[in-house]
Amino acid sequence: MGTVIDSHFLALTAIVTIGYQFVFFVITALLKFDKVTDFAGSTNFIIIAILTLVLKGSWHFRQVILTLLDVIWGLRLGLFLLLRILQWGEDRRFDKMRRNLGKLAVFWIFQAVWVWTVSLPVAVVNATDQNPFLQVEDIIGWILWSVGFSVEVIADQQKLNFKRLPENQGKWCYVGLWKYTRHPNYFGEILLWWGIFSASTPVLKGAEWLVILGPIFLTLLLLFVSGIPLIENSADKKFGNVDGYRSYKRRTSPLIPLPPSVYGNLPSWLKTTFLFEFPLYSRKLQRQGPNGYRTSRGHDSDALKIG
């Protein structure tokens, strides 16, 4: 079909994203119903991918594959998060937002920016007329996506299974992939979106390379804003006085999977410089005592229970 508003569908996808997120914002604001938040974000990716593919109408192999990868990721994550929040009953992220329309609006605006920016590689690929033969970048991208998607799915299910067991109530998940990284789901998420970008590069020309902002934005978001910092702060608040948790945190990589025996013996400068062990991930623990981690007696060093 070709061009709609602009040749790369940038304006169209922005309008669709803003409109879609605004509908769910109104639902959340009026009904105080925040169980569809993550579902709204994930499904928005699906809408952008399918819409741009259909409107362009080229149906090149690369376009179909990237759209399919986007849809698979969005459906899986959207349904998983929706079912999880329906089971848990509430989203604690919104405890301070439900009665503050301004803060709630800022969150939804940020979510719209996230969806639109991270969707850039798929949208631009679907809008292009370029269709070079299969490149090594395609293969690398598909491999990265496959590994990242698998890690994310496995990590999410392992944590869900862990929390379902009565004996694990009030404990920090430390099984499966969570033995090797404190945030395997985020590692998988970052990896798969860099895979999408890699598979988009064979068709990029000139300013189109700016779609790299998508995976960069996602990586920075998870590393410094709404991903790891929030989870680490929450975990430190709950488990900061538990010896086992402090030991787990010292010996477990924040993002890149590594054996605890290896990571725990690395120098701190190496962890900070190359393995994303930033000081902001331990601010709350550092405030708990003059020497950093607060000591706590009467706890088994391997039992991650709330003290």
C-alpha cells in the first residue's frame, strides 16, 4: 500500500501509540484499575508491527520474520503479565499513583515513549523497499532473539513457580537462572531487542540507523530507571537484614549470568566497570550501617526469609 503520513510510518505509529495508551490511561484513571497496564504496553508492540507490515504490503521475508518475532514476544509477555497481576490482585508500582493523576499521566506518557522508541527497528524495516539477500546480521539477530526470549520465558516461569510454593513465601527467588544473575528476565529482554536491531541492519541507510535508539533506550531504562534500580531497592528494603540475601547479592551478578563462585571473587572495580554492578543498586543497604551492609543475627545464611 505504501506511504501513510510519512515513508517510515514514524508519525503514524506515534499517533497509534499515543491513542492506544491514552485509552488505557483513561480506564486506569477513572476506574482505578491498573491490572491492564503491562498488557497495554506489550500489545501495543504487536499493533505497531502488524500495522506497518500490512500497510506497506511488501511482505519481504525479513519483514515477516521480524514482525513474527515481535508478535510472539508481545503475546507471551502480555498474557503472562496480565495473568500474573490478576492472580496477585494489585500492582504495587501504582500505590502512590492511584490518587495522583499527574504521576499517573507521567507513567503512561513514559510507557508510550518506550513502546514507540523500542518499536523503531521493526517499524522502519517494515516500511522499507530494501530487500537484500540474507545477511550474517540476520542470523546473529535471530540467534540473539532466540536466546534472549528463551532466557526471559524460563526466568519468568521459574520465579512464578518459586513464589507459588507456600514454603517460599517471604523469600527472594534464588533458583534456576536466578542463581547466576539477579535479573535474568531483564538480561533476556535486553538481548532479544538487540537481536531485533541486528536483524534490521541489512536494510538500514543513512538516518535510518537512528533506530539503534530503540535497544539503547530499553537498555538504559532497565539499567537506570524502571528496571533493576526499582527491583533492587524493593528487595533491599524487604531482605536487607537477612544474611542469606546479602550473601546472594554479593555473589550474584546483577545482569550477565555468571557462576557465583566466579562473580563473588571478582574485584569490585571489574564488577562496576564491565558487569553493571552500579552503586545505585545498593543505596538502601549502604544506608543501613556505617560499614555498608547491616549485620543481622539469628538468621541462617542460606535462608532468604524476611527477618
